[in-house]
Amino acid sequence: MPTVTRFAPSPTGWLHLGHAYAALFAAKQARQNDGHFLIRLEDIDGTRSRPEYETALFEDLAWLGLSWEKPVRRQSDHTQDYRGALDQLEALGLLYPCFCTRREIQEEIARAGQAPHGPDGALYPGTCRHRSIAERKDLIASGQAYALRLDVGKAAALAGRELHWEDAARGPQVATPAIFGDVVLARKDTPASYHLAVVVDDARQGITLVTRGEDLFEATHLHRLLQELLKLPVPRWHHHRLITDENGKRLAKRDDARSLRTLRDEGWSVDDVLQKLEL
């Protein structure tokens, strides 16, 4: 089976050196294995995605010398795929509506004292998991906003076996999805969370090797469970190093990391980028 990789940026800002490394790394893995390099636009957040960022990221990738297969998958064009996945999980009895606000969750965690923590912080305390069906229906009928959460305990029990995955950098892994607690898989204004969308998208695109930063390593525990529940193919993973600033902090759009466009305007060449990234 040929190696199929992807680079999946969000058009919510300008690409920086961290994005360049991720894209070049994925493309290299495909090229070395006579495979295919794909692009996916994670534009499901319609409030932050901008056409000018989308145009710019394609310009930046072309400047880096990258080429990719067409068509490019846009998440915003495939919301029905995510709805179908949610319907599958709902049919299995694994989803429940959560009406808690962020503030209410924080207050509940504070009252609990020693709340269990996962990779993203304190775990959701399961408040709405214990609501009766009648209570849920009444709240929905009243128009109260809610998110859809995965009952991770029930989901793991339904999987019924120990789940494994292979990481090229760290070797064989055993999935422990409970470390995330009952994660949100969809909200009213977002038809799918990152966790659900990435699993569905990778399957739809036939990705055989998922390359991404090591900051997403733990997320794979949850993704492996979702793949099992949705009967999706299981790829391999390669979580690569992160590109950091002079203080050792990961580059991020929200921190106004210097963009590739800025570096290019300052006279950087592609060779300068490759040297900086040690590629």
C-alpha cells in the first residue's frame, strides 16, 4: 500500500516556520515512499477562517517548492460526513447532550477539590451524563444550548478489547482514551470537534501515515478509540518535533509568530528556511 500523508492547516492566520516544518516533513515521508502528499483545509471554524489566509497558505506552500494532489479537501464541504459519524455514535448510545457552560464546569471542578486531570487540564466532571432522558428532552425543548459529549467509559467498554497503535518515533502504543474524559465531539456552532473531524477526514482521504507535532501525541489515544467505534481503517502515526522560538516556546498563530510571508519580505530564501529547520 502506498504511503499517503497530509498537511492540514487551518486558514485562520498566516503560516509560520512550524507549519513549514510540518508540511515539508509530511511531503518528505510521502516522497521517500513513492506515495502521495495531500492538503486538507481545516476550515470548519467559520468564524475565524478567512479566504485571504487560504490564498496565502497555498502561495507559501508553493514557494517552499511543494506540490500536492487535487482536489484539496475542505472540511466545510463535508459537514454531512461528520453528522453521519455522530449519528453512528448516537445509535450506539455513546453520546449525551451537555448543557453546562464553561463557568459552571469550572465551578463544579473547584467544588470537587482533587479533580482528575488529563492532557487538556481538569476533566469534565460528568454532570450531564447523569441527567435523565426526560430531563435532557425538556432542556432541549426549552431551547437551551448544548454540546454533544462522548461517554468515554461506555465507549471503551463497547470497544471490548485493548486498542493499539504504532508511532514511528516512539514505537508500539496502547491506547488509554480515558485520559481525556468525556470530550466534546460537536457544538451548535461547530459541527465537529477536531478529534472527530480529523478521524473522519483521515479515513476519507485514505491517509496511511498521520504526521503531526508531538504536542498532539496524546490525542491519538482518543482517535484510536473513535476509529474503532466508527469501524475506520487504522493508519500509522509519526509525531515529529516542534519548532520553537528563542525561548523554547512552540510557535503559534495566536502569539503572532513571524509568518513565512514576513520572512520572505525580509529576504529569506527557501534554503534559509531549510537551514533554519535543519531539513
